[in-house]
Amino acid sequence: MPAALTPAAQLAQHAKTPFPGASPEYDAARQKLLEEEIEFRRHMTRLTEQRRALPPGPVIAKNYRFKDEQGFEVGLRELFGDKTTLVTYFWMFGPQRDRPCPMCTNWLGAVNGNAADIKQRVALKILGRSPVSRQYAFAQERGWRDLNFVQTVGDDYAKDLGILTPDGNEYPALVVFQRDGDEVRLFWASEMTKEMADPGQDPRDAPDIASLWSILDLTPGGRGTDWYPKLQY
């Protein structure tokens, strides 16, 4: 059995405000908040363990086709390379768009900074409906050097994920696949859609893997209610 955890309230008593001059009200509120933060950390740990313990997902039977960074047509299995796990992000940069989605761009910019490390453990591919050359041209513009872009051949992949809109636009999709011998299985996919969003909030995953929002959540003003990143400022 795992060792019993020390109550969060007891651990929070070790809190020490890093600068002098805090009021008793601030110290008390910060200690109470730290207690909640410890509980939240523990909940995230349980959530991660529960995700890893998922039973085998469905086999991906459809022969989805892609064009890799060399322009070769490949199947989903080939996108793994020598890894057993494949993390994919389908971004909103279809041929109908003059420029990619600013939110997708912001997320990918942060992921690029960690991509070289991520790829030591898993395969990481960024999927889009635009030609690979067009995706890479934008990546060069942004200074992204560690992301690998792939074009979906046809729209079956986007349609089956339910992310292709009737007007030809698309939604993003974060999907993790697992290799099982010669087969590919779904491991996990982000499924918190807009229908699941709480009142007054944009749809988002938990935990929020976008570093932009995670940093802003630490600030007095938070995320705000009407601000979103742009491609240029």
C-alpha cells in the first residue's frame, strides 16, 4: 500500500511568505490557498495515474494517409518512427486560411520550446490540412525549429474526429496513439468540447496544458474575459 499522505493543512503550515511585511490576513489567506494547491497537486497526480491505467483503446482500423516532412505518403503507423507512443496535435491551418489560428500558434510556440525533449520519449507530430511546405514556411517565420509537420491526405481524419466544420474550417484536436504490435490504438484524446464548458468560460482541458493561460492564472488579473493572443502585436 502507498504511504499515507500528510494532511495538506499540516503541510501548508510550513508556508513562509518570501518577503517581510505581509499582513496577518495575507499570511492566513496564503496558507489556506497553499492547502488547496497541495490538494490540487494530489488530484492531478491521481488523474494522471487514472489516465495511464486506461484499458486498451480501440484499434485504428481505417487506413488514414498523411504526407510527412519529406513529402512521402505514409500511414499512421509510420508516424511513430521508433517510438511506441505518438502525440499528435491537429492545428487550425487548413488551405482555406490565409494565416493559422492565433490560439493554435500560441500553443505550438510553447510546445516548440520543449519539443526536442518531448521527442526523446515519444513521437510528436503536428497535423494540418495545408501542404507540409506551407506549414513549414510559417514555422520558419516563427522560428520554430523542433516541430515536425504532417499533412493529412484528404479529410477523412478530420471528419472522423468531428473537427471539420460544414463551412470547411476546422477545430484543433490533441490525440495520443499507442502502438500495439503492428496495430495502432487510441490511447487518449482531448474531449472537453464547448458543450462541456462552464458558464462564462472557454472550453479547455484540465489541467490546462497551454502555458499562456497557466502563467496568467498566477496573476491578479488572471486570463481576463475578452483577451486572446494574436499573431502579431
